[in-house]
Amino acid sequence: MNRLSKEDLAQMNRDYFQSLDKQKLVEVAGNLHTLAVEQLEKLEQNSSNSSLPPSSDQFKSPEKERLQLVEETGCETSKTEPVGEEPEILEESGKLKSKGFEKKKPGKQKGAKGIWRTTPLVPSQTISHHPETCASCNSPLEINTSAKPYMGYYVLELEKLESGIEIVCTLHHYYQATCSCGHHTVSKPQVGFVSVVEGRSKDLCLQEYGLVGPMLATFIATLAVRYRISRPKIRELLDDWVGVSLSVGTIDRCIREVGIACSPVVEELIEELQSAEIIHLDETPWYEKGKYRWLWVAITSTIAVFHIGSRRKEELLRLISHAFVGWLVTDGYGAYISYPKRQHCLAHLIRKAIALTEAVDKEVADLGQWLLEELRELIHELATGDGDKDETDSNPSRLYRVCRLATGIEHKKLKALAKEILADWDAVVACFYHPQLPPTNNEAERALRHAVIARRISYGTRSSEGSLAYCSLLSVIETCRLRKVDPWAYIAMILTQARRGIKHPPIPVAS
């Protein structure tokens, strides 16, 4: 049996089917059925039933999967729950009784064997912290050289050398002193911001007391966020290459600590964003603790801000306030439609037009080709400055005519594209009348590409705190990159001051 080609399908219409006798009609129907089955099986392929990688699977929230199951089966029964079998319910609580293993909480499990250091750290230097003034009467205190520290801790810090890096171990000693007034003053490690997450047994406290120094913590966060390395692999890298043994929990804490410390910087970046002339906006799917979320990006020539939240229009106001009076460059998503000064990304429309040029129906393919040529010509005229002076035969007028023709064709995708262009006409041709506007949203799409790869590797974040830390750190890194400033030294300064409860240093300007 020969496989039907596009040319074969183009010859098949209602008149052709009516001209066939019964036997030939059955043969043609059999060929069409075979083709339909092949295409359906191809559409239903995923990583669980074929050799396709997991990254090719479409993201579906549990709610969407449940709705799809209801549509396919017509009932609310789960695939894994036997029909007609009632789930067991605990008498005391009234909750469903689990029939399998309980879902484990992240982190160290109850009863698991702990990990500890077999050899003590050897410091290369010792720093003494003596109280300078009396906490009661503010009188200066004398340093007693014979006094013994009441507490101390080790700090592992990364230092950049002319050729490479080095890990230095420092021992911090803290002392107490007695004033002539009789008051005992104690020198303590400083404490900064505390991140509270509901239901967590221990809050994340940014403080000087800790094993990992600011630059080493920044290095660890860089490996995770910038270079997309997993926590266990970071642990392996540190142990093998720099001789530092840290637990996965300590590594994860460093990443969250650096990200939370960067969050106040992002608030200032959002304020700066409101005075920009042109902002590129885009969004991509994301997972937060298994729930469907969206990762937004707002980017200019010197600022990049990332945010994880819902896809509602209200979420956009977290990035773009009513104070913004510049231009937005976006795709056709409905949350952007109400904004008056906007450029609709032509690359999105071109991709849809390319799909139409491959349509089986020749009339649809021809109109799709016409649409494609006019959209590409619009970008070409902007690039070369050779736009038509005659308004009646300018590129926008020709594009408008072909869209009006396309709305009269009974083809779902062609009509939808034409209506999309006409409904958002002012935004589609805004770059023709305002040449300073970019015709595509490539800047935002390129900014999201890194996060899309990270999502496919890590499957998103596990908490709202993790999402905030990831977006904040990514925003500061990308902003520094846009401004051609070293992000790592700046982030280490942010963490140093955040651990002391001091406001972050000023955001570096573009060099």
C-alpha cells in the first residue's frame, strides 16, 4: 500500500469522492484511515511509550491531565484507581488512606544516618572579634590579650588569584569584656534578613555565622543557576577539584541564601524598568512544587527582570506598573492587548504563515505565501529604509488587503491568523510608523532560553522561596551581563552586607 503524499491529498475533495464507485471509495477510505492512524500514533508518542527524550514531553498540570482523562473516559475515575473499588478512609481523620508508600519530604529523612567531618578543618588565619564599646554606657573597652574567646567558627572562602582560585579556611573568635560600670558586653556575629516559609521547621537566616563565605556561596550559586549544575554534581565538583566537602543541604542553602539576598536589588531594577523607552516581554511555562506556573521576563538594553507567577493579567503589573509610558514588544498573548503603545512580534506571525504555506489546499497555501511575503517585506523595509512613499500601495496596505481576503476563506488556521493581525493591527504595523521599534521579540525569547533549558533539567523549583531566589539571582546576573559588569564580585558584596543586615551596594551602571 502506497503512502498518501501531500499532492495526493490535494486532489481529494468532495467532487472526487462523489465520482468514485463504492468499491474504490472503500479503498480510498482505507488509505485515509491508515494515514490518520499513523498521524494519531505519532501525536501520542512521548517519552513513556517511545524512544523520545523526556524533554520533548509537553508540560501538563495535574488539573489538565485530570480534565483530559474526564474527556476521554467520561468519568472522574483515576487511571490508577480500580473501577468500583472504594478508597479506604481513616476513621479518626476522615482522610483517604494511602495504599502505597507515603510521599517523602525533601531533605534528610527521619532515622537516616548523618554525615559529619572525619577530620577537623585547619585554619590558615584567625580573626579576633572584640567588643569595642560598652553596650550600656557606650564607653570604649580595652582589649584583654589574655582573654579566651567564648565562641568561634570556621569559614571557608574562595579567593581569586591571578591564575586560578584558592579556598582559604579562617577561624573567627568572638570575645566578651566587662566595662568599669559593671556591664558585660559580648561580641556576636551579625544577623541580617530572615526568610520565613509557612510549614517549614527552620527559617532561612542570613547571618555571618556559617561555614561558607560570601564568595564561595556566590560560586556555588553560579554553578547552579548560571551553569545549570545539579546540587549533587556541585558537591562532587567541589570535593574533586578544590578539596571542599559540603553536604547537599549546605549547597542548597547557599543557593537560596544568595538568591534571597539579591531580591531587594530586583525591586530597584523593577523601579528602573518603569522609565525605559522600550521593554521586551515574554513568558514560558514553569513548575513550582509540581504546580503549573509561568516564568516572565522583562528586558531592556541594560535591565533584565525575571518573575515566576501565574499567567493572569494582574501578574504583569508586578513588572510593568501604570507609571510606564514607553513601548512594549510582545507576542499576541491577551494580557498585553490592552496596552496602547505596543509592537506585536512579527516573528510569531511569520512562523504561523510558514505553516500555512505548507497547507494541502492550494488556495490556502497561496494566501499563506502572500501573507508570509508581506510580513517579511515589512521587516526588510525597516532594515533597509526602502519603504513605499505611496500610502495606497505601502506594505501595511498590501498586508491589510491580504488579511481581508483571508478572512473570507473557510480555513480555520488561515482565518485565525488573519483575524489576529486585523484585531491587533496598530501593534502589528507600529514598527512601520515608528522605525526605532524592533519588529520582533527576539530579545525576550533569547533571555528565556537559558531558563527553558534549566526547567527541562531540574523540572522547576520546589517552593515560593526557591522561585524567588532563582529569579532574583538570574535577574542580577543577566543585568550585570547586559551592563558588562562582573556579576560575581557584586553578588558577593550583596551577600556580605545582607548577612550583616546592611542595605545592598548600589547597582553598577553600564560600563
